[in-house]
Amino acid sequence: MLIATLTALLFLGSGANMMLDGIDQMKDNTKDSIVEESARKAALDVIEKLEDTAKDYAKANSDDGKELLKLIQRYETTTDELQNKLDASFQRRIQYQQEMLALRFELKDKLSHEQWEKVFPKN
């Protein structure tokens, strides 16, 4: 039960989605540094998809955490119920990662190497 409680805490976390900070920076860099309007618009369209996907996942992950916590707190909850919830959440995470990777490559296809370096500058 301790493992399930710790897992719930991981799911609930602070409620922040760290990915959104990076997406905001990516959006700002694109607006500021991509001069060619068609490339800028194409990149911003993909970045909007990235943002929507990250927000949707953050909400779903938060909902999963709340449901998991309810299961943990319920005396009658079985191991199978907890495992099923964890499995479903894990599958959602895999799907999210696949979607984000696909969008990353979609963005790459919209930008030249030089434009990419402006959107993702090396610090």
C-alpha cells in the first residue's frame, strides 16, 4: 500500500506541467526569430498542437492522480483495481510521448536547420 500511496503522490505532484514552460519559450523564440511568414505560421501551428497535447495530458494526468488517490483511500479497493488504474495511466503516458515526438518531427519538417537553431538556441 505504501508503493501505491507514493505512486499517487507522483501522479498528483505539484499540478504544474513543466513541458508548457518549454513550449511557451519555443513559441516566443519562433515569433521573435523566424522572419519568413509562412515558416513562422507553419511552426506556430505545430507549436499550438504541442501546447494543446501537453495541456490535455496534464489534465488527464491530474484526473488519473485524483482517481488513484480515491482508490487508495477506499478500504475495499483491490490490487487489481489499483493495477488497472496504473496500467491505463501508463498507456496514456506512452500515447502522449508518441504524440509529442511525432509533433517534434512535424515541427522539424517545417523549419530549416538555421531556423531550428533560432527556435532552440544553445545556451
